[in-house]
Amino acid sequence: MADIIYCEWLKLKRSKITLIWVLGSFIVPFLVTVNDIRIALSNPAAVLSLGGIYEDTVMFLMLLFGPLVMAVVATFLVSREYTEKTIKTVFAVPIGRRQFLAGKFIMLFILVLLFMVLSWLDIVVISLLCGLFMHVLPVSPLAAVYILLQMIKGGILLFATLTPFVYLALRTKGILAPVFIIAAVSLLNVVLSGSRVAGFYPWTAVYLLLTGRMAQSGCPVWLGILIIFSVCGFGIGASLIRFQKEDIG
């Protein structure tokens, strides 16, 4: 399994998707900080803080930008084997279909966590840099560690909602349809985020769980967790069944 994951990493290093993935982790914290600086400069009572930048960043990451970027990465991991016609070459070596697909999911999980950790690093670095030029509440190590743990938790929840897009990539053997659907899903995230049904919609529920607002949506926490991981189980299970029936030869 370690060899499979290493091979996936080598393939990603030679791909432009890696640049999109890395830049995507920095864009949201940067843009959020620029907006927060604008507000702080126009309102003397407003003070920049690590917590404030984190709260604004995690909203856009979990509801809009994170699902978009990481769904593209998820579909790319699978669809490239078909578009580049390497799927037959892979199975020329003794590797099972379950192992192959498990390597894809594990690689996706690692990439999602790294995406969130890089976003956390950007938040901390930007907060420290802003403190050199304007008044920013001091960044305490305890707060930074807490936010890191929250970002990792967010990564786990985000991964759980991405698995259906791996299935879509296997089903369509391309990236266009899954990207179109994740765009619609992300748009619904924005529309439903403040509604009473947000907790029952898995892609919005991940944000509510991460920020502790699930109860306010009217959805019990246990039910929100069940919905999210049911989606995860469906994505993995459907992908395995589909790939086992795939005619590769």
C-alpha cells in the first residue's frame, strides 16, 4: 500500500493540479485577511486577530472554496487514469482493484489534510506579518494549536463529503460532470448555510459541526454526523462496486 501511495504522489508531483491545490490553500486566507484589514482601517474600533481571520477563513473554506478545489483534485486522481490511458498499464503489475482504489482514497485523505494544514499555516503567518505593520491581537501558541486541531477536524469532515465525487469520476471516466455537480453543491452550500435545513445537507453540515452551530440549525449533532458519514460510506462503497465491475481489458 505504501508503494501505491508513493506512486500516486510521484504522479501528482508531475501534474499542474499540485500547483492548483497548493495555491488554493493560500488564496482564501489571503483574501479574507485583505478584507479584514480593509475593515480594520475603515473602523478604528475593529481589531485584527488570529481567531477572527480563522472564523472568516473557515467559512469560505468549508462552504465554497475547499469543496471546489478538493473535489477537482479527487476527480483528477481517478479520471487521469482514463484520460491518459494509464489504467491498463497500472494493472499490468500484480495489484488488486481494491488496493488500487484504496490508494486513491488514502491519497485524497492525505491531500485534504495537507490542504487544511497549509491554510492554517497561511492564517498564522499572515497574522504574524500583519502584527509588524498594524495592531493585531497577539497570536498565542495555545490558540494556534487549537485552530490547527480544528482545521484537521475540518479536513476529516471535508474528506467524508468528497468520496461521492470519486464515484462520479469512475462512472463518467472524466472530470467535467463531477466538477459541474460540485459547483452546484457549493452554490447550495451558500444558499442553505443560514437556513433551517442546513444541518441536514451534508456539505453544509460539515461547516456547522466544525463551528459548533449544528444544534442551532435544528438538526441533532448525532444525526448530522450520521448523514455525513453515510455520504462517505456511500461514496466509498459505490466506488468499490463500480470499479469491481469495470471492464479494464
